[in-house]
Amino acid sequence: MDMKLEVIVLPVADVDRAKAFYADRLGFRLDADFTVDQDYRVVQVTPPGSACSIIFGTGVTAAEPGSVDGLHLIVTDIEQAVADLAERGVAVDGPFRDATGVFHHAGTTARIAGVHPERRSYGSFAAFADPDGNSWFLQEITQRAPGR
């Protein structure tokens, strides 16, 4: 049986601010905005080309705003994606690669400025955060590893 990741719930402090960031600034598709009452609102957005959506709102999670760390958006050109986010007014750290060449460390440990020298798939990253501090990474993948 297939199991597909469909939705990620993000904890945010201000729903309208998050909606403006994701839908207006980043250009994620606005799929839904349902206000049931003052204690329950569900907003769903989807990154361009993604099968997985993001939900935030009021009464949808007990997690602390800004507590999600390390979500990844996969791009085919890290430099173009960084430039696009910068043009949209998003502060982006990168591109960078990890000193190990395996995956990036937590925080900023072992970051080396610039793309992977061979531009190897899975080897180049950039980082940004939403207004609440939920952290995101861009990861460049141009050719998927076998079986993925």
C-alpha cells in the first residue's frame, strides 16, 4: 500500500501574516481558507509543483509557533531559486554545501559557502525562515538517486 505525504501542519502566531508570506510573497497556491469561528481557522497552501500541501491556522496544532525546523523544498537550480526568493524579499542563507557532502548539519555547523563544486544532486542547499521562525531548506536535485 502506498503512503503519500499529503499535508504538513505549521504552527504560526498570526494566520494572516503567514498567509501573506506563503501565498503572496512566496507564490504558493492558496487552496483553502476556512474560518469556522474565532478559535478555528484552516488555511492550506501548496508550493508550486508539490504534491504536499501546508496547513496553518487557528486551532490546528498545539505546537509552538516557529517550532518546525528543517522542511525541504526541492529545486532543480539552487542559484535561480535563491535569486527568486531574494527578489520576493525573503532573506536566504546560501547557496551552501555541507563539509561532509552527505547532508547538511543542524544549524549552521559545517556549512561551506557556494554550491557543490561538481554541482552534484543532493549536494547544494540554501536556508530561509518564515515570519514565525519555522525553518526551510532548498535542496538542489537535478538527478534522483535510483529508486527515488
